[in-house]
Amino acid sequence: MYRPPQISPHDRRPSRVPPPLPPRRRPPAGGPVRGPAGGAAPRRARWRLLRWAVVLGVWGAVAMGLALLWFAWDLPRPEAALDAARRPSLTLADDRGHIIATFGDVVGEPLRLSQMSPWLPKAAVAVEDRRFWSHMGLDLVGIARAAFVNLRAGRLVQGGSTITQQVAKNLFLTNARTFRRKVQELLLTLWLERHFTKREILEIWLNRVYLGSGAWGVDAAAHLYFGVSARDLSLWQAAVIAGLPRAPSRFNPRADPQAAAARGREVLAAMADTGAITAAQAQAASAEIAFPPRPSPASGWFADWAAEQVQAVLPEGADAVVRTTMDLPLQGIVEARLAAILDGPGKAAGVGQAAVVVLDAATGGVQAMAGGRDYRTSPYNRAVVARRQPGSSFKPFVWLAALEKGIRPDDPILDAPIRLGNWSPSNFERKYLGEITVEEALAQSINTVAVRLLIAAGGPGAVVAVAHRLGIGGKLEANDSIALGTSDVGLLPMTAAYATFFNGGRLVVPTGLAAVRADGHDVKLAQPAPVRVVNPDLAAMMARMLTAVVARGTGQAAAVAGHLVAGKTGTTQDYRDAWFIGYIGGRIIGVWMGNDDNAPMHAITGGTLPARLFHDIAAALPAP
């Protein structure tokens, strides 16, 4: 029998036969069982997603940072914007303290909430931002409500901006309607809510909001529209002011009192709706709404002139309040009577324009001024800027020059033809009275006597010197025809010069300024010492002769029953200019009529419509 060879234990080697495989299992019915190798792919996918999420998050943060940088790189520094520069304000009031005009940015006294009328913050919150005290700068409920109301109305009826957003926009940003500006507004809104309390934000808004007519802040508006401090506003006044921010021009009490009253009632209703006041209080306050008379646009001529005057005494950049010499009721009389003349007989006679000045004969304070027919269509001031030939209204300076040479009102003088070289002046009606008195010659405005008196006074130079001494500025042609008023002059200086005849011979300088305060301090106005430029006896003689002009001469249409009236008429060649300058009750009233293009009027002399306008104004004057 064959036997395999014996192998020594030292000759044994590891077997190369692989171990038997485990028995194959069938997968369960639910699918294959994932072993250790089967879970690697999902884990790698999750890591991959996480890694991309981190990368996208980082880049998203970078992108957001860049976006914020783009939105914020030109944002103003809020601390600086709270003290932003503005135009100096100038407020003009009449002689009783009623505001007649404002220039620049009118800013009132900064007030704390506790110093304001308690109705102001209540009205502001009720109409502008009902959830102001509870939201964090943005009112999502208010935005949604406004969007719904606007969609239903088909137009912009309500705004969704909170008071904080309005502060951010109005103080720091422009009104540009862009996405970038809106984001900047939101950033600044959050900044404000973080750095200020709600009371402080409301104070900023009330003290800085624009309220029309150049008024910034509730105190300025209170003074401008009601003549009181914001401390003293009544309920209805506070409601009117709180209603202005939505549309300061449309709801401006000085521009449209009816719209302002209607808006005020809306605010009162909102206050009642929020419980700030009762319905009975709202109804009672609504019934009280009544605005003071609006300054007439025609007072713009006076306001422009007074504003120019005050610039010489104001410190640079100062806010100023000026009490002027204007008498507002008298200004209304002047405007009404002038319009009646121009729209009535003046229109038929081809009179296109007129100017009027009323001033105090003792001080030169201008109490009323109309520089033309309508300031809104023509702010050119014909009372101050225009220079026209005065005609016979210049003759009193000739008569005064003759009085200073010793001639007297009762002295006889010849009214007869006269020739000076190639010039032979004639009377208006081309007839001669022979020998008459000097007084009667002025009353009848005799041209030949004016020339003879010019010669007796020392010639044209002497008359020019008298006119300059009485305040007639500018160049006056020193020729013989100046006796008939052929050199151009202005209405305002002519009116002031006549005052010398009625105040004892003292020179007056026309002024519109009574008192000035700049940045809360009184400004001293130059008060020139009264200068007597005419002998009082001679001034009295002039007043006597000018009274005769109205009593029995060319100015009879100016007479006012029961009053002493004096003055002088003036008419230029071809009826291009017609003047009357007269005195009544301590006032001098100067009137000019004509056309800007120098077109002739239809037979209008100084003794017709100008004297009639003087009469109409003088008859309506209150006692001085």
C-alpha cells in the first residue's frame, strides 16, 4: 500500500488556501442593508453641502457688508446734521406786531415737550404716527394700513412713514424717491431709535419740521400764523399746525385759510378717535377756528424795501425780527382805493400803473406803500425805484427858493409871456392872468410865474440846491425848465421832502424800521438828530400856500370835508405822468400815475385821478 511521505514539523508552511466564504444572505424585504462601506457616500454629500453653505454664508456676509457699505458710505454724520446750517431768518412785523413777511428760514425757540402747549404733541402723534410710543421706528401695521387705503382710493391718500422716519428723512436726506435713499432712511431711523428717547425724537421733529412760509418748527409757525409762542397755542391752533407737515403749502393758513381750517378739523377728529380729546372738545375747537387777516401781497413792496434797509444794521448770519413802521389797516385802505381807481376810471383813461406812499410828516416813517397795480405780477417798486418827471409838483422847491430870497406869499408877480433864449414857456391853459400874488400863482400852478421866481431865486442852481437840501437825491438838470419839473425824481423822496413844509422845516429820511432784534438782542438803529433845513417861518408860508392849492386851486379834488388838506398837483407833457402830493392829519400822501412804457394817458392831470385817489385814501384814514 502506498503511503505519502512523512513531512517533518520543521518543513511545514502556511497554507495558501483562502478561508471559506461565509454563507450568502438574502437581503430583507425592505431593501439592502447598508454596511460600513455603504454610508460613506451620504456622509461625503453632507460634508459637501455644509462646506458650500459655509462658503456661501461667508460670501453672502461679504456681499451684505459691501451692500451696506454702498448704502451707507455717503450717509451724513447724524450728530452734525442735527446742527445743520440754514439760511438766516428775517421776520417783518407791522407797527402792532403782526407778521407781514418772512425771508430765509424762520426758526423759533427750541422747546422741550414740557414747554409746549400740551395739545401739540398729542395732535402730532394722533395725525402723523398713532403707534409712535410703541413701535421701534418702523410701523409695519401703519405701512400695511396706508397701502390698503391708497389702493382702495386709487391714489396716495395716506403715508406710512413714522415720525422717526420723517426725522431721518427731513434732517439727513433729500426727497429723492430711490431705493437707495429709502434704505438709508431705514438705517438712520434705527440709529435715531437707538440714540434718542421717544420724547427726544418727538421734540426734534416738532422743533425741526417744515410748516410752510419759511417756518421751521412749531414755535416759528405759532408766531407766524397766530402771533403767539408755541407755549400758548390753543387746541384748535395746535391742530392746525399739526396738520401742516403733510402739505405745508396747500394747508398754509396764510395761503388758503379754508383748506387750513378743514385740515385742522381732520386733526381734531383724529385726536378724538385716539382718545387724546373727547368728541365734545373736538367739536368745540372746530367751531373756534378763525384766522387773523392775511397780509396782502401788495405789502410785498414795503417788505422788500424794509428788508433791504435792515441789512445795513444786521450782524452777518443773524436771525432778526423787525418791527416796521407799516400800518397794516392803512395799507389795506391804500390797496383797496388804488385798485378801485385803476380798475374803474383809470382803465377808461389809459392809466396802467400807479404808486402810493404814506409817511409820518414828523418822523419819515413809511406807514403804507404800493409800488404798482399788483405785486404778484410786477414786484417792480414804482414808489421807490422808478424816476419820472414830476411836472408842477416840483414847483414848491422853486417857491421856497424864492422865499429864501425875500419874496413873500402876498407879493405881486406878473403872469405874462416870457422868453429865455429860444425857450418860451406857456401856461397849461394858454391864458394869462396879469398881476397876481405869489400864493395865487402856486394855487393855480402858473408856469410863467414859476420861471420868473426861478430867476429871482438865483437861477436853476439855487433851486437844485434847495431840492437836494430837502432830500431829493440823484442828478437834477440845472436848466431853466427845471422850474416846470423836467428832471426825473422818485415818489418816495418827493413825498418825504414835502414833510419839511409841515413839520417846522425839519428834514426827514424815509424809513420802514421801528425796532430790530438780532439773535435775541436789540440792535441800535441810527437815529439822526433832527436837522432843520428850512426856516420854520418859511415852512409855515409854504404850508399856507399849499393849502390854497386845495382850497381854490388845481388840487380841489383832494379836499376832505372837515380837515385841513394841503398839497400840489403835477402833470407832464402829453399827460405821461400825473402826480399829487399832499398833507392831512400829520401824514404826507404821495400819488403817481402813468404807464411803464411812458405812453400818454387820456387827459389825466394831477388834479384829476391822482387828487381823487388822495381824497379817497385821506377820507378813510383813522385818526393819527
